[in-house]
Amino acid sequence: MAILGSVGTAIYRHGLSAYLTPEVHAQLTGPAQNNLGSTLKAVGHLSASIGPAARQAFTDGLVAACAISSVIALVAAIVVATLYRRTTRPTV
């Protein structure tokens, strides 16, 4: 779970930095770069265009984390199904 959160945060930060000017980026330090709520609170008075960009960056990070977890769940299901099929033999 921590890995998925780290991936989501990394994608969020990368996506957010693409929309920030150097001046705004300098004002967003610490928690404001790590989560959507803090970012929206910090930039509320700076620029109206950052809000939608921050929301999109958050959504992109969330979608990536969900896609990765879906792949992990699918692989786990395939492994379990394969191992279960090998260990259960019909009794005659």
C-alpha cells in the first residue's frame, strides 16, 4: 500500500509541477506539494488556473495507483488459481 501511495504522490507532484510557474512553485513548500487539499488552500489566492491543474494531477496519480493495484490483484488471482488447481485433485 505504501508503494501505491508513493507512486500516486510522485505522479501528482510531477503533474502539478508542469503547471506551476517558478514563482508559485517557490511558494508551495512542504505539505502543499504533497496533497490536493493543502495545494488548493495554498494557491487559493495565487492563481485560479492552478486549482483545476492540481485536481487533474491528483486524478492522474489516483488512476495510476488504481491501475497498478488492479494489475497486482490480477496477477495474484492468476497465481492463486494456478496453485489451487495444481493442489486439488479429484478423489475417485
